[in-house]
Amino acid sequence: MKSSRQPLFAVAFAGVLMLAGCQALAPGGGGSGPIKLGLTAPKTGGLARYTDGFLQGARIAVEEANAAGGVNGRQLELVERDNKSTNEDSIESLRQLALEDRVSAVISQMSSAACLAVAGEAALQKMPYVESCMADALTYQQGNKYTFRVHLNTWLQGAAAADLVAAKFPNAKRIYLLASDYEFGHSLSTRFRERLKEVKKDAEIVGEAYPKVAESNYAPYISALLGARPDVVMVNIAIVGPFFTQALSSGLMEKTKVLSPAWGSMDELSLLKKEQIPVGAWAAGIPWYAITGNPKNDAFVKKTKEKFSKDPVTSDYFGYLSTLFAIEGIRKAGSTDADKIIAAMEGLSIDSPVGKLSVGKESHQARISYWFGEVKWDDAKGYGVLAGVSTFSGDKLLPTEEQVQGMRKK
């Protein structure tokens, strides 16, 4: 009589192999392997100039977590993909991170035009997705279960700009809008216009123009806006450096006030030479030197200087904050299961270099603040800075959770 142990052993061994295979294919890898975090950003293409900072901030967050023992007993692995600054490649990069790299969550930087489509792909892939684009609709009108944002949006930038005009330029009545012709430019301009009606009822929009995103020649636009005789020019341009330099050469800075609420305006200052700095303009972003009394910011600035031999700019904060939020969501979930991570992220608060950030349980939008200042050259730092910085609170300017629910029902 043959023993029945051999086939039973074979079945048991096969079951072990199947279990091991399932663990290997599970998002984030097996139980003792590293937890994989995906990152998609434009390493090439038109938006690549802002990617180094985002990557550096993300890498610091992962290194800090690993140095402190990892997350839930496991180390983190950052898997990076280039979305090449295009909508199609942005969607494909998220798909690759989900299906090929088997990551547990995705951190992303891309244009406002691309991020809405990618958020839809994240929902299809059931992938926790922490995005850094500015489009309001990402977490408001088109928000979904899987998408989160832990920093700025165009709602905050536009509303803060209107409040700045009311506070700093009380005699200004004629406003001209110049904005990039895509989701970011139009959305920011819309919110500015709406808020301006609330805080400065005597102001009027005397003209507006929407140059293409890759525009490099602003001479005809500057000529047209000067013809409108504005008191303030609101410049909502994605890559604002070329406009700044041409505004200087045209004498625009002496004839009107120039305000650039886009976060990139501060980052561009670090790329311009002294003679190119638009002294007297107003710009915005996350200025490391204006955030005082925060040990986490002090540590982040120190780490950035030590590791990358530079001061952090706004994009560094975006990468760090988005990655920190994803890490803490996974830590709180105690799992790499997508639904558990989502549940942990909803309503999650984190202590960060810009203060405590709380993400709405329904909106999935953090209530962050925003900083504006007058542009000056700083000899000690060797680049343009924001002086006389004013802070605008997201708690005051962003919509409530109830208002967001109303937006999604429409």
C-alpha cells in the first residue's frame, strides 16, 4: 500500500508557493520586504525645471523614515518614473507604478492639465494618490476616494492674491489679468476675480489675456496691458521667469504694480541673476526663511543644505510634504492594503515644516497657509527673496468640507 503523505506534502508545498507568490505580487511587496512608494514627476519636458526640488524633498522624507526604523517594521523604497511633462505619459507612468512596480501609494508632480486625468486612472487602479498639482477640481468638484492633496491649490493662491491687493494696494482700482491658457491659469484667475468682488468692491478687471503655456515672447502682451492703464497686473503664468525679465526691460515695473501669486514665482527668483530680479514685484511661495520657531522646518532646511548644497524652495516642500503624508498614512494604516491606507489618510493630521497640516475627511485637501512678499535681492543668500512676508491662512480662505460636498453634487 502506497503512503498518502507524498501527495499531501506536495499539495501543502504548492500552497506555500502560491502564498509566497501572492505576497510577492501584493502592492508594496511581501511582508518583510520594503514598502514601495511610487513617484511620478516630469524629469524631462517643459516642467522639468521644477522637478529637482520635488525629488529632493521626497527623498529626504523617505531617508528620514528609514533612518528612524522604517514604517511598521519595514524599510521604504522610492520607485521613480518620468512623466515627461505630458498628459499621456503621466497616465502611463501611474499605470506602470501600479501594475509593474506594485507600489502601495503614488506621490506625484505634474501639470494641472494632466493631474485630473491621472486622478481618474488612480481611481481605476484603486491606488492611493497624493498629488501636488494646483487644479481646484482635483480635491473639490472632481475629487475621488483615492486622491489627496496636502498643500496648495489655485483656490488658495487666487483668494490670497485678492486679499493682498485689498491690504497692500487700497487705492488700486484697475486690475489686469495675464494668465497661462490652461487649467491652472484659468482656475487661479477665476478664484481671484471671485474673491476680489468680496474684499475690494471698487476694483474692476480692465483687461485679460491668456498666452500659451510655453510662451517666451511677452512683448505684445506687455504692450497691450500697458494700454489698459492698470494699477495692478496679476500674472498667473506657470513659468514666470521670462515674463519677469521682459517686464524689467520694458519699464513695466515703474508703471504699475506686478503681482504673481503662482508658487513658481518664488522658485524662479533663485534661478535669475541679480540684474534680472523684478525688484518691487510681489511674488509667492513657501519661503524657508519666513517660517520661524518650527524645529521641523529648521531640520528640513539643514538637511536640504547638507545633502544638496542649496536652500529649499517651494517644490522641495511639495515633495517632502506629499511623501511625508503618504508615509504617515501607511504607518497609521498598519498595512499596505489600499482601503486601509485611504481610511487612515482621511482626516489625517501631520506635523510638518510648515506647521500642522490637517486633511479634510471628505475633501482630501489640506488646509495649508500661503506666503506673499515683495521681491528684493539678498546679497547674503545670493538670490532674490520675498521681503515683508505676509501669511494667508488656508483655514480662512479655503472652502469648508460642507461647501466641497455641495460642489460635488452639482
